[in-house]
Amino acid sequence: MAILSKIRERSMFLIIIIGLALFAFVLDPSTLGDFFNSNKVNEIGEINGETVSRQEFATAVDAYKQQAGSNVSDMQATKTVWDNIVRKKIYQNQLSEAGITVGEADVWNEVINAPSVKSNPQFLNEAGLFDETKFKQFLADTKENNEQMWSAWSNYMNQIRDNAERNTYNNLVTAGLGASLKEGEAEYFVENTKLNSQFVFVPYSTIADSLVTISKSEVEAYVKANPTTFKVDESRDISYVKFDIVATPEDETAIKNDVATLIEDFKSATNDNEFLNENDSDINLDLGFKYKNSVNNQVSSEIFEGSKGDVFGPYKDQGYFKISKVVEVAKMPDSVKASHILIPFVGSQRATPDITRTEDQAKKLADSILNVVKRSNRKFADLAKEFSSDKSNSDKGGELDWFNYNRMTPAFRDFSFTSKKGDIDVVKTPFGFHIVKIDDQKNNQTVVKLATYGRKIVPSEATENAVFQKSEQFALALSKNKNFSDVAKENNYATKPAIGLKVLDENVPGLGNQRNIVTWAFNNDTEIGSFKRFDLEGSHVVAFLTGSTEKGLMSAEKATSRVRPVLVNEKKAKLLADKLKGSSLEDIAKANNTTVRTANGVTLKSPTLAGAGSEPKVVGAMYNAEPNKVYTNIEGSRGVYAFTLTNKVLPTALPNYETKRKTISEGRKRLTFKMYEAIKKASDIEDNRANMYVGN
């Protein structure tokens, strides 16, 4: 009975739903299937009729992020993966239409001929030659026993396939992108023909801008006539006020005084590391030696005149208030010159795949080499060439350039700077065992070890609350239908714009990676005039939506700054047309209170006119002009021209134009990226990623 009751209660709701579906079917029968079918919801896009599912896309994004690690953001991964999928499917479509298939054998040949596979010692036989059977067995074992490694190999082979498909198509197309000798000849003459002319130039600036009126409809007409230039994606414009949460002078004073209370306890502490931990130091203990120039200059002089056990501070340094205790005073060089022989082992950093010795074996080898060089120092260089894995200096006998204290890994550094010239010993580092010989040292000076307690300078809770209240009050004023700019001005708050945010952007100018703000700006319920407060790391932001642009052609308002100068010059050219009438250049020059100018040796490749600047359209007109004929009302980039071609000097003909033909041909074959962009432009691509990353 309870179930029947619930059905009765919801029957009207079900009737409405079914009714809406049937109504949609009457208008368009194809919509009924979509109404009850979630396929559309699961599509992320479509490329030339081939669907890209959400699952396919999400899997590819996850794989890419695992491969790239923490260096890539979600939106960067999204963009890269989408671009890769589009490229892959476009090339596959082109090859399919051409009836060309990249088969398994093609991919396999690419894989086994890759240097990283063919030269890998793991896949070589006793004769040192690549053994395909060993490689196949390795892949079979990997697939069976190591899922993570098999995934990496699968991705690698898929990448090989994608590259093979792309290269196959590009090679087929570029094979037909040659050039004829006639083209080489034409290019040679176009580039090297020199034009001598006389001209009169009347700049657009001779007519005041105030005499020219440009209407909104004219801007709209120009945009519609040039759709490619003014095509825009969906975007949003916002303004925002940022309320930074920073420590006040009062906060700093309180922190400084608090740190100062620890000085006496720090002096008497017998275990400095425990003291830092028990008193919640915001910096860790660092007992490396410090040179005077590396210590804060507020206290460096006092510290280097102090004694062991003295405590100095509090002093402000790199966002902290610190107190430093002198732990040790010593003398050390500031630079060392040394030589080394590096013996790595399995598991040491940067060990190459051919390293098979264990740590114990590496230690024994290092000790035996040490005994040899101690008996005969002259053998060091030869042994470095024979045994050292550091090939950057093994050819120089293991000799390193001069290095300072902070350049080397700690164990290597400590031995080099605390030993004496001529000392030799084995030093273990993460890279293996080093036989180190101290060749020279210079600039011996006082150094200190410091135990430093630090407290980060952060705003107090009262300061955080005060900043929060400011942002809340600003948002509250906006909720009362007050103007964003007016409220900001009343409170002396600086407003900052972020213009042209795209739906998959994550960076907001001035705020950095703030994907949540972009998502809000594109939500269906966010309209122009909407606002929202965001709590960011170290600040609060109140954002206000100021503009919304839909996908299509740029609006007249946004296009005006680009279109107006073009239309102004066009109208000025018409106004100047009457001034450039006359039977000779002298008459035209006199009527415009200017002079006849001369241009000699001008080419289409370098279309610069003396006193006027770069004018490719005008020089192009000169190239095709009849000699000694007056041409008027030639519109250029900077003004209107009248000219006479006085002489056209052709270059000396060449015996053949093979070199020029070859240059043109090779240049065309390098344009594979432009070729891909042209195919992409001609493809039918539907990108619905926004539906996956913007909440509605």
C-alpha cells in the first residue's frame, strides 16, 4: 500500500515528463531517442563524425597526468590531450580516405629500430647484436608480471603508431610539394628586380580625425565582411577587488617580541635541534658552514665577531624573524679545485643501465683504486679515464673546475673544504663512491656554523578577521544593487580587469591559477552584473562579471579599436582623392604643398620608400606599372600616393634556376605544421569539453 501511495503521489510528475518527451517528438522525432539516451551526455566531442567519449578522454587525461607528474595542471593536461586526440583522429581520417593503413608490422619495425631498444644491453645476444626474441620475451614477461611497466610500454608503442601515421601522411603530401624551374626563375626576378620611381606622398594625418565619423553599423559591416579576422571563442570579462591578508606592523612587532623571549633559553640549550622542535621553529636546523656574505647583513658583522654559544637577533630575514646561535667557528677556503673518480652501483643516482655492480663491489673497487693512487699520484688521471663514470671530466683525468662551498653534494663538499691540499680519500654520495683528490684551495677565511630559530611572519587572527570583514562588507554593498566601480571608489579599493577569459582557462591575470573563478564566470546562472566572493590562499577576492561574449563574430563594441583606424584611413583616402589630381607629379605636389620624392633600388622584398616608410601595396603597384605614366590615388599604409615608374632594372639572368627551385621546394616541405592546420580547419570538429569542466 505504501508503494502504491507513492506512485499515486508522483503520477502527475511522470505524466508531465512523458508529455514533454512526446511534445518534443512531435516537433522533431529524432529528439525522442536523445531524450531517453544518455549518449550525448557521455560525449566530450566529435571529430569528422567520430565521437570522443568522456571515458576515453578522462582515461587519456589521467594517463597523461601520471606521465607528466606534478608539473602539469588539470587544464594544461586537458588541452594537451584534446589536441593530441584531434591530431590523431584527423590523420587517421586522412589516411583512411586515401586507402593507406599503418599496420602492426610497420609499428613493430619502428619499435625494434629505436636506438633505446636496439642498443639496450638487456636485448643483446652473446655476440653483442640485437636479439628480437629476447625483446619479445621481455614484453611478454612485462605484460604478465608488471602492469605499470606494461602500461608505459603500451603508451610508447601507441605513440610510435601515432607518429608513424602522421609521418606517413606528411611524407606523402610533401612528396608532391615540389617546385618547377619556371617558379624558381619567377621568384628570382621578383626578389631582385629594382624599381626607380618618383612619387608624391600625402599622409592621412593631414586630415584631422574629427572630420571623419565612423558609425557602429559601419564597424559591424566591416566585421561581417572579414569574418576570419574577427572570429572569436566564447569568453567572459570580469573585474575584481583583491583583499590581501598580510601581517600588519603590529603583527610583526608581536612576533618579534615573542621570538626575543627565547634568546636566553636558546643560549643555555644543549641540544639545538630539540630546542627548535620544542619551540615550533618554522625553519629546520642547517649546520652547514656559512660565509659572511651569505649571512643577513643586519647581523653578519656581530656574528663573525662573536664566539661559540653567542645568540644574535631577533632580525628580519626572508619573511621570518630569526635568532641565530654560533655553534662552531672555523677557517675554510671559499673555493676548491679537485679531481675525482666516480664508481656508481645499482641503485645510485644517475647510474646507467649497464651498471651491474653492487654497493659492496663498488666500495671494494673504490678502495683498491684509492690504494693505487696513494702509492702513485701520477696514475690518477689514467684511472679516471678507465674507471670513472663521470664522462664530463674523465677525459681530463677527473679534474673538476674551481667550485664554491654550495655547489657540490654535502659529503663531497665537506671533504673538499675541510681537508688540506693534496689529501685523497673515498667519499660516498648518492651518486656512488668518489675517489677525491684535493688539487688546490684559495681564499682561506673565517666561517661559522649557525643554529637558527625562525618564526614565519604571518598575519594574526585579528588581522585575518578584519580583512575578511572588509571583503564581506564590499560584497554586501553590491548585494544592495550598488555599482561595483562606485563602491570600490568610495572605499579607495583598486579594481583590476581580467578580459577575455576562455571557458577552459585557469589563469586569471593578477591572481594566477584560479580555475574556480573562471568556472563561476561561465556558469549558466552567472549573468552580467553577478558577483561572488572567493577565499584564496592569502587573500579574499570579490569578482564581478562585466561582459559576456558568445562564440561567433566579435561585437562592434570590441572590434571598434581595431576596425576604426582602417575605416578612418579609407574615408581619408576618399577625401584626399580630389587633391591628387593633375597631369604631372609636379602639379600634384604643388597643389598639396609638398615635393616630388625619389625612390631608387626599391624591391618587392624590401618595399621601403624614402621619407614614407614601408609601403608594400604601393611598391606592388609600381612593379606592375608602365614606365613614365602618372598613377594617382594609390592607397598605402600611411597615406595616398601618386607616382611614376622611371626605370625597372631587371637582374642578370642565370644559366639555370635549380638552386632557387630547390629552395622553394624545401621551404614548402617544411610547412607540415601549416599543412596540418589547414586540414584541421577543413575538418568538422565539435569541442564540448566545457560541459565537463563548467558546472551549470
